[in-house]
Amino acid sequence: MAKRGGFPGGGMPGNMANLMKQAQKMQRQMEEQAKEMETKEFGATAGGGAVEAVVSGSKRLLRVSLDEEAVDPEDVEMLEDLIVAAVNEALDKADEASASAMSKFTGGMGGQIPGLF
């Protein structure tokens, strides 16, 4: 009677070994992509360019630039809104770039692997 389950010699079949190698290669590539994303910068403006925000690929605010015309002591709330809008747009750009980079690995299936992006 033939044995059920297991593989002759106790090793992995060729296809499984190949899958493991491919998974390890993909993991290395994803880690490299994540490191590369951290070095990228994404900028956005609001108020017709009166406010500019720049964030990193790791979603850290790097700098905010304000045009003198945007600084109105009588309307601080508008300036605050412009800063929020510019920062959020820059973060959206970073997210889009991250999702685009990730889709190379997921084949467009969506979803991200936690902790990588």
C-alpha cells in the first residue's frame, strides 16, 4: 500500500521549493521598494500656490512654505485650512505612489502588506 501524504525523501517538491524562492525574492524586492519610497518626496500646493507642503514617502511632513500673501493676521483660519489641504494632498500623493509601487508585487489585487508602506 502506498503512503499517503508527505513527499519521498521528506523534502519539498520542486514546485514548492520554487514558490519559496520566488516568495523570498519578492520579499527582498518589496523591502527595497519600501526603502526607496522613504527617500522620495511628494509636494502639493493650496491657495493657488500660497501654501506648499512636502512630505516623505514614509509620510513625514518635511517642510511647509508660505507665500507672504497667505499670512493675514486677520484670517488665520484660512491659512490653517490651506496648510491642512496642502499636507493632505501631499500625503495622498505619497499613498498613490506607494499603492502603485505595491501593485507591481500584488498584480493589482489591491491591499498592502502591513508594515511595508
